[in-house]
Amino acid sequence: MKKYTFKEKKDTRSGFGAGLAELGDTNENVVALCADLVGSLKMDKFIENHPDRFFQVGIAEANMMGIAAGLTIGGKIPFTGTFANFSTARVYDQVRQAIAYSGKNVKICASHAGLTLGEDGATHQTLEDIGLMKMLPGMVVINPCDYNQTKAATIAIADYVGPVYLRFGRPAVPIFMPEDQEFIIGKAIQLTEGTDVTIVATGHLVWEALQASEKLEAIGISAEVINIHTIKPLDEEAILKSVAKTGCIVTAEEHNILGGLGESVSRVLVQNNPIPQEFVAVNDTFGESATPAQLMEKYGLTDNDIVNAVKKVITRK
């Protein structure tokens, strides 16, 4: 089995900042908006190089979405920046009516997603955002796994015409994806080959899935790990090809068990190849204040939780 290692850890929000800065230098139509969280969104470099293409909206997220929608009419490609909770739940009406309904070319860039926002607690954590955004017709939903993939995704979505929700996080996580790997919207990436179980993971849980696959190999279980960076449109072909070989699947995500990647996969399976599935996700609850590691442990999002889910699903084949 292929082994994945890393030399450093870095937060995925910095990958967004690096990608946005590069876009600023290469695409004059890219503009950026922020709701008073420039430092948290790592937008400083873009602002330094292109101050005339940056709009500080202040703590007025709904207004930011309306402005972004309007900017597209003049051919601009707006990237909005705030926390995931404020990019979705706080502004859902504006996103639905002003952006999604008319297919506006807005890139909604959402940091501090999931539980691993950590000590700020449940009011700032969001575990519902993927569900909210994937239900909007025409909305692309992307959740990259590390710094390199987040940078690549940020650059790639500028070329896609239509609304995009790009989700990333606060904590430093291992960088293990190739720096030069092309990011293709809607195309999953198979990381390991296996014959006993398929593990599809997204975001921070991709690294946990890889760690789980090594632990499983040590006990004689061959796991195929797939990086699902795009939740909508979902790479159904990659999932079905894998489960046709393994006969069972575990989905892993830093999101509510309701409405996320796991349920999207379930729909694909029930329509095409009903097989046993287990879910690694937050079990329909709000989060709380603690360190990211403590929260991952308490809410069952670690590599050990994936290992346990694999053991369970294999018995159901």
C-alpha cells in the first residue's frame, strides 16, 4: 500500500490566501470582499498587491453577498471571505435569492469550518454548511484536504462559471497532496488501492482516513481511500467503481451526519448498488469549546473511529 507522509503542517485557510494572491496577479477580473476578517481569511497579500480590487464590507455579511452578486454583472469574479457559519446560515436568503437562483459567478470562500475551529465554540463552528449549500440548485460544493489542495482549488474555481462554495479550516494539518497536482472540479482522487473496504473522506478527514488505512493494513484489512474534495457534483463513477470491488464503504467528514457527504453517497448507492455503509461524522449535535484534537476525539472523527467503522461495515457484507 502506498504510504503518505508529510514534512510540515499548515492551515488550509493559508492555502486559500496563497491561491487568491496568485489569482490577483494572473486574472484582473478577480476581486475580493471580506466581512471584517482579513487576517483570519489570509487575504493580506491580495490586498497589498491589489488594493483597488478589494472591498472591506465590515460585519455585514448579507450586504457582502448582494454586492458580490452585483459585481458579476460587470464581468468581475468576486471571492467573498468570512467564517463558514457566516457564509451560509447567516446569509442563506441572500445566497439563495441573489446568487444561486440566477447562477451568479460568485465564489463563496468559507474559513473556520467544522468542529476544528476549536475554542470559539458552537456559535462559530458550523456542522450544517455542506447540507445547506449542496441543496441549492447549481451550487458547486468543494471541501479540500490540505494547504496544497486548497490553493489549487482556489485557483481552479476562478475558471468555473457559476456559484461555488469553497470550505476550508483554521487548524494546521499535514500537507500531503502534491503541490503541482491539477485540481479538477468533480473528479475524486484515489489515494490508495484496496480490496476489502472503500473509505471516502473529505476535508480534514482525508488524512485521518490515510492513517486509518495503515492501521487496517497492519491487521490484514485492505482499504481503498478516496479523496472526495468535491461533494457537489459528486464523482459517482469513482465511488461505484470502488465499491464494485470492495463491497462496502465508510464515509468520513467533519460535518453533521445529516446532510453531508455520507448522505450524498447513500443516494448513489441506493440507486445503483445497495451495499453496507457506515458513517464517521458528528451525530446530529452542536459542538462546544475545546482544542481541535479534543473535539475530534470526543465527537468521533479520528483515525481510530474510522478503523472501528471499517471493522463494523465489513461484518455486514
